[in-house]
Amino acid sequence: MAQAYLSYLGWHPGPVDGIVGKRTRNAMNLFQAHEHLQITTVLDDQTLAHLCNQVEALPL
């Protein structure tokens, strides 16, 4: 889900395959930095919540 959300938001995590590889981590860290979140090596609840909020705010 996080890879799809990162893709929708333009952060380019690579293929949406459920594997958190280097490209997904890089995209997640860029998103975290942009949102002034703690940069982590794993997807945390705060980052996931911010991703969900950003996607829900997208126009239909």
C-alpha cells in the first residue's frame, strides 16, 4: 500500500511489488523529509498516516 501511495504522490518508489527495497526506502525518506517527519529505515505508523492523508486529499 505504501508503494502505491508514494507512486500516486509522485515519489517514484519503483515497482509496486510489496518489497521495500532501496528505491522504496529512498522515496519514503524523501517523503519523510518533505513532511518534516523522522527519517526511518522502515515504514512507521506516522509516515503511513501522512501518506494516507496526502492521498485522501487528492482531487478525484
